[in-house]
Amino acid sequence: MATAGIAAADVTLGGGAVAGLKSTGAGDAFLHYEIDIDIKAAGETDSGLSFGASMDIDEGATASRDPEIFVSGAFGTVTLGDVDIATDGLGLPDLGFDGIGMDDDVEALRNAGAADVTYAHSIAGISLTLSYGVGGTTGVDANEGDFGILLGYKFDAFSIEAGVARDDATGNRGMGVELGYSANGISATALWAQQDPAAGAETSGYGLNIGYTIDALTVSASYGDTDAAGDAEDYGIGFSYNLGGGLRVVGAVGSVDNADVWDLGLTMSF
């Protein structure tokens, strides 16, 4: 009787891990590893609203917690917490078990500001994501007023997404367009992005990724370039071999900012 009216909730554990050798072109290769445990709790009201929360327990070079709380229904999904700016959904696939970084220069251009609230909804292949920075303190917060929007459309094997974000404090604006294709073992992604600062010249760039999967093996190649002063072309080729059960052997080699980079290791999902 004391528990009457308390909603039943599902709590799940999942996550992943990566480990292997990595070289950034500066010094000798080194051992890199990360462990990510995801804790998710979800429930549903009598009226059909879904709600829940999630948190990561990460161990590695970029340890974080990523706490998020969401409510979802026919109206869409509202998420509060450590969320990404809307334009962060635009990007190129990584090469390597940890990512050799050839996509970083182009992807950095499409974001501006930060967010702690997002709204997402999709219907009939059309998707909309809005992000906003409310601010996490009682005083003036650096991310207060930051805004982002991302629109997408998927049809058959093709997809297109476009978005823009603005940092309210600095006036900087980031934007991007992503085109995608995936069918018959072939995948392709093209990204164009631009950073338009309130002061100074704008910077734009683009990137391409093409992949092919046959049985357990996927091979992919990427290229990226920006018109930023002193920025060199980035390119690389990588592979992923699925051993089954969530275990893969993954590696890549390439050039990033005129440095020879590579990695080789394992990725695990569970």
C-alpha cells in the first residue's frame, strides 16, 4: 500500500570500451583506453508519456558524467542537462578505434555556443532539433541565450540535414549542411560547415567520407579541408572488422595538420 501510485521504471546498464595503440605524430605511439558505462532509467505514465534519466560513468582521457533528464510524448522529446548544441548532429564518421582526428577541423566550424535544453521531434522522415542555453547558475551564465536549430529529411537511402547555431555572448555563428547515402553496403557522407565570427573573417570547409561493407569487414576513406590560414588538408583510410558479440578490430592511418597519425585497437559494446 505504501508504494501505490509509484510509477514502475526500467533501469538498464550498457556501455562500451576502446583500447589500443595510438600515434598523433608527436613522439612515440602510446596506449590509449576508455571505458564508458551507461546508466539509464525510464518509465511511462498512465497517459502514455515517457520519462527518464541517464548518466555515464566514463574512465579515460575525457572522463565525464553527461547527466540528462527527458520527457517524451506525441509532442516530441524535451531533454534537460548536459546536452549538445543542435548543430553537433552534423558530422563525419570517425576513422580508427578512437578517431585519428581528420574530421575535427571541419566539424569545429559548425558549432557555436552551448546548450542545456533540447527539443526534438520527427514525423514522416522530417526531423527538427532545437537547442537553447538557459544557464546553470543564478547569476549570468556564459551559455545563457545560446541557440541552435537543426532540420533534417530522410527519403529512401538518402538524407539531408542543415543547421545553424549562435553564441549569444560573442555573436559568433556556426552552420553546416550534411548529405548522406546508405544502401547495398555503400555509405557516403558529405559535410560543409562555416564559422562566422562577430569580428574577423568567416572560415568554411568541407569533408567527405565513403565506406564499403562486405560481410564483417568495413573499409572507409575520408578527406577534409578548410580555408583557415595555415590549415593543411586532412585525409585517411580505416577499417573495422566485426568479430561478433560487440567486439571489433578497428584501425586507421592518415595525415592531420601535416602530421602522420594512426591507431589500431579494439572497440567493445555491451
